[in-house]
Amino acid sequence: MPFDLQRAQQDTPATANLIHFNNAGSSLMPQPVLEATIAHLQLEAQIGGYEAADRAHNAIEHTYDAAATLIGCQRDEIAIIENATRAWDMAFYSIPFKPGDRILTSIAEYASNYIAYLQIAQKTGASVEAIPNDPYGQLSIDALRKSIDERVKLIAITHVPTNGGLVNPVAEVGKVAREANILYLVDACQSVGQMPIDVNKIGCDFLSATGRKYLRGPRGTGFLYVRSSVIEQLEPPFLDLHAAHWIESDRYEIRSDARRFENWETNYAGKIGLGVAIDYALEWGLETTWRRIKNLAYLLRTRLSTLPGVIVHDRGITQCGIVTFTVEDKRPEEIQQQLAQQNINVTISERSSTLLDMDERKLTTLVRASVHYFNSEEEIEQFCTVLSRLI
């Protein structure tokens, strides 16, 4: 059955005047998400914020069911949090590290995560170690296995790094973690909404995600999955009257579900919009949209490779919708600005966002073009035509 591109673009009116290849930064909300988000904001203005939340109770609670369906878990294993970074932080900082503990991660780990590792290492005496890559540029499973000992407290991996099309082998990492009974945290910020995700197949204890990227939800939304069997072992880095109950003057009790990682105040319009975005993604079918995203990215890489002076830098056995490249004698910032003048959105990836990986490959800045299922083959041709004129 052919992909219904006409419907996808009708639900995304901006595509009539814009080529949006910055979906790994922040995608375009489809009309149902936009309408649901605005409708709740209007309701808050009409009847009050508390009253609007009460009236929208079922829609708000549905977001937990939608997220659980999306990644194959139970609703009480989901916390809705204001962004993926804070979701990841709430999981990571709840782990009680001590001197001698080891944190294992990947060469292509995202800067925010690595900074957190370094902070905890300095505070607790734990250590952080980046596992070498295999010949394809993804985390080496053999090297990971050889690094395992009784001191490894956590394996933490970015599924899809910010600076390229690489997809790390998170399920294979999960097998190693399960065999050794080690906590396993997956940053799925760039992968949730782009490809099918099943936390049981991955074998992770935690998974963090954002709404604004491939899920096409509102900015300032995200969620955290925490496996029910480990929740009671973890104390969030801070608590409030939503995450815990004040029982007596000198005693409190933390919630038993994943909502112990939330806080009381939240963006209800965004939360509802996130649920609608997940429903919308599920309606299309993640297998269907993932296949289209991979095909579009392959076409873009192929076309870029034919342009003089253009070098595509994506690595990995499986490559996703993120395409990174450089142009000889042109600064990536210059390319981004010139494309923007033609109503074409891309972004740049800088060394500081994935320092170990960029240094290993002797790169400083890349142009990042990230496609989604609502993009078209014609847009890719137009993109490459414009780029060839610029260079």
C-alpha cells in the first residue's frame, strides 16, 4: 500500500512553503496536535487552569496509556516530564553511586549526559568510561562484554547520537546488562517516534524521550520509562507533594509508581498534546513511517554524495533519518544560513555536543539534515539542487 504523503502534508500545512529538514531538532506539529494543545490553553483562559485540568482529566491520563503503548510497557512505569533531559536526569541522579562504581557509556554519548557522569564521578568517586566503537562506528558489544566486572553500576547509552545517522545496538547492549544484572539507561531522545521501540526487547531499566522531535509533539514535553522491578530501589533527586505523601510531621512516603519522578506543576496543554502526538504516530504505524524515513535518508545521502566537495559523515550498520555532511571550503553555519534564506531548515552539530566522537573523527562542525515521513522525494531533489548552487 503506497504511503499517503498527501494526507501527511495536508496535516502539516507548513510543508506548502517550507522544506523542514530539522526534525531531529524540533519537528512540525501535525494539525490534531496543534488543535488539542491550543484548545486546552483556550479552556484554561476561559474557566481557569485548575478547572480546565479537572475537566480534561481523561485526556491527561490517556497520555500515560499512549506512552505505554508506544514503547511496550505498563502505564505505572511512565512518568510525564517536561523534557527528555530532565527525564534522563531524574533516572540517573536517583541511582546511589559510591566510590569505585563504574559507569559505562559510548563514544558518541551526548554532552548533557556525559557532563552528568563527570559530575557524579567527581562527587562520589565513581568513574566513567566510554566503550570503544566497532569498525562500523557503533558501540562495540565485544568491548562492552570485556569491560564488565562486579564494579559496573550502570550502562548508559544514547540510542541515536545527535550528530549523525548512527543507530547504536541497544538491544544487544541490553542482553549484556541483563546477563550481568547491571542497571541500564537508554537515552531515546532521537529514536522514539522515528522507529519502533519496545523496552522489553531492548532490555533497559530506564528510557527517556522527548515530545518535540520525531514524535511531533509540543516543545517542553517528554517522558521517562522506569521498569517496575527497579522503581523501589530508586530515590529521585528531589521530591514534592506529588512525588511523595507527607504522612506525619517527621515522615513521608514516596509514591510506588514511576510518577515519583514527576513534580506537581506541569504543562497540561503540552501533556495533552503529547498524548495526541503519540496517538497520531501510532495511527500511521511506526514500522511504516520508519521504513519511509530510512528510504528518504538513504536517498538524501546518495544524492549528497554526488555533489562536488560534499562529504557525508554518517556511520553505523543501521542508519536513521539524521544525515550529516560537510562542504569543502564552506562553514556549516554559512550553509545553514544560506539554506534558511531559501526556506529550507537544517541545523548544525558542534564538537561540544558529542566531544569524544567528534574528536575521534577529527570533526568540529557538521551540517545536520534530518528527514521525516512527511518530507518528499521532490524536497530532497530541491534541497540538493539549491545546495549545489550554493557550493
